[in-house]
Amino acid sequence: MRIAKRAVLTAPGSPVEIWEGPVPTPAGGDVVVSVEMAGVCGTDHHYTLGEVAFPGPMVLGHEGIGRVEELGPDVNTDYAGEPIAPGDLVYWVPLKPCHRCHACTVLEDVSLCPHLSPGRFKDPLTPPIATYTEYASLPAGLSFFRVPEDTPPEAVIAFGCAMPTMLHAMERLGGISFGQRVVVQGCGPVGLAAVMLARLAGAGDIVVVGGPALRLEMAKRLGATETVDLAAAPDAESRIAAVLDATRGRGADVVIEATGRVEAFAEGLSMTARGGRYLIVGLWSAPGSSELTPRIVNNANLRIIGSALSRPRHLHQAVEVARHYHHRLPLAEVVSHRFPLDQAQQALDAVGRQETIKAVIVPGHQ
């Protein structure tokens, strides 16, 4: 039986610990993978700060690229029906719906399942499905998809959960029409995925509000036409003025919130044109509240759309995006920092300080 090291958060505010535990032989529809890269998401950092409900000691990480080590006897394909074998590279986000609730079966929207497993464990003998680990156990019912040999794994993990999240959000938005003006608040992986998808959809002007400079530069490489640096526009009034100037005083047809900061909500509404749409994607783990004047929404015919998580098809689409566009766009270069597993805390701290474009943990890296 394999023994795997795992990065465990025991309590908010406590440093991440490295635990060890066995990884059992897969049964039925289970799969064991060796983790090659685990994306470090801003939500992981929010867990360490206690800004997300903490379920107890948990293996961190919900973005994974790994190589199949062993298949259960019932497994011969991935969740798109593609043949799978030991040695193949796969991509997964460890959220397993129950398939036995109103959201899963009536709404047919597993992203709303109240029983999604976050990969936590309270017993060190329990195999993790999370990704800050040397080996992960993917249980039957947890979707994973094969990464084609012609696709760099960095091009997939660069956006981690952000690309499927944004694909889901764009679907809920109803798409972007050719030539529409778009503003993206934030330029972390979610914001960068939004920029890229807006450009591929045929958006006209794409203005990105965020920082630091290295992320804004990547936003331009992925399709932004103009950027507003938080360092140069430190208050909401100056940022709103910059956006209105960039959109000829009208505001944006589509504003996409990807900041993770609740104060961005009111600011984004002020950037939205009459008849426009405001898509909220980044506030999943943001504590706090914001005032809203309903009359503004009413009289300007605004649409406010929330979107959280994703569905299995969006993970598959994320692989296809990487496969078809990594030659044209610098997707793999979004991965700016790599850390070994025993430096998981340093990786989280670097993300919290916004020193990275995208950080990944490489368990086999020393």
C-alpha cells in the first residue's frame, strides 16, 4: 500500500502541516493518481484566513493534474468516455456531487449540490481526493478527464478551477456578442480566464481593472485592450472614471467581477452601462455585505447574474480550450511559480501577497 504525504490545514491561522497516510488499492470505479501539479487557488488562502466555513482538518487543494497510477476494476474510460490507462495524464477538481438531491436530479445542476465533498478528512487514514498530496484517490462519481498528449499540462492547470468556473459563468451570462465592451474587475486566474474567453467570443474593448503589473501584462497578452492599475487608481472614484473614459462615457455592456473583494460589487455596478449585465464570479469566499439601490437596477434595465463553481462538462471544455489555444496564447506561461509540497505554506503566502500570476505545488519537486 502506498504512503502519501499531504498538506493539511488543521485550523485557520495555523501553519499548514505535512501528514502521511496510506492510499489504498482502488476498488470498483475508483482511481489512484500521482499528483504532478496542484494549483494554488485564492480560495485555499481564504481557508487559511478563516474566511470560508472551516469543516475541520482538511487536505487543501482543489485543482489537480495527475498521472493515473492504478484503475479500479470497473474503470476503462474517463468521464467523457475516452479510453484511460495507467500512465495517462488527467485533470480533476475534487468536488463530488451526491446525485441524490433536488439540485442534482431535478434542477440537473450539480454545481448547486449542497453535499459537494470538499476533499476534507478528519482521520489521517482516509485517502484524500484533494490535490496538495503525492497521491490522490478519485472515488467513483468524481469526474476526471484525460489531458491529450499534445496539450501541455501547464496550459490546463494555469487556470485551475478558474477556467471551468468562467466557462460556467459565461454560459449563465448568455454569452458576449461581437464588439461588446467588457470590463473585468480583477486579474487573478479567474479574471485572466474571463479576459481570454471574452476575446475569443469577439468582444470589442476589454478593460481590466486590477494589479499587480505582472498580472496586468498577462491580461494584455490574453486579449485585454486597456488596463487600469490599482496602484495608479487607488480609490473607487478614480477607477470608475478611468472605465467610463475608456468606454466613451457609456460604461461596459458586460462587467465581470473576479476580485474576491465584496467592495468591488458596488463599484462594478457603477461601471455597467444602461441595459448591461453584471456577472459576479469572484465573491464565493468573500465575507461581508454591500448596499444596493434597487432603483438603479430597475431604471437602467440591469441584469445581475451570479455564478459559482462549475459542472463536469466545463472541466472537459477547459481541457479543450487548452488543447486548441495553447499554440496561439501564452496559457502555460500563466504558471509563474512552482513550490514543492513541503513549501505549501510559502505557496499560500505568496498567493495571498499577490506575488504570483499562478502558483502550483509540484509534489515530486525538491
